[in-house]
Amino acid sequence: MILMRNRPLWFNIFSTVALAIAVVNIFTHMAFLRILTMLCLAVFMATLGSFELKKNRKMALLLFGVAAFQFFVLLDTIYVTETK
């Protein structure tokens, strides 16, 4: 028996849209889509971390750490893009 986790509908829609943006980014290599993909990934990881907070604190902290690192990379990418 496969156990499915209950996620809200908005999270499933956001995940699908983020995946579609990432796939389009792979083929087009547009700077705007790259930044949008990183932002979507940071929001996705932070949301997963908040879902896991009550169940598994270590996993939640790991997901929040990944989200923080992704946000740092996003800011660095924006800085490098603007200073070129």
C-alpha cells in the first residue's frame, strides 16, 4: 500500500507551475526564468519545511537551510546580473 501525503491544492498547483518554469528554463536559458526558477525553489523548500515542522524537526531544519541557501544564490545571481 502506498501512503500519499495530504498536501493543499495550492501547493500542488504551485509545484506544477514551478516544474513547468524549470523545464522551460532548461531549454531557453533566459535570465528572468533562471531567477524565477530559483525563487520558486526557495519558496517550495520553505513550504515543505513548514509542512514538516511538527512531524520531523531535523528534516524541517534541513529544508529551511536549503531554502536559505537558495535565496542567497538568488540574491547573488541578481547582483551579478545587475553589475554586468
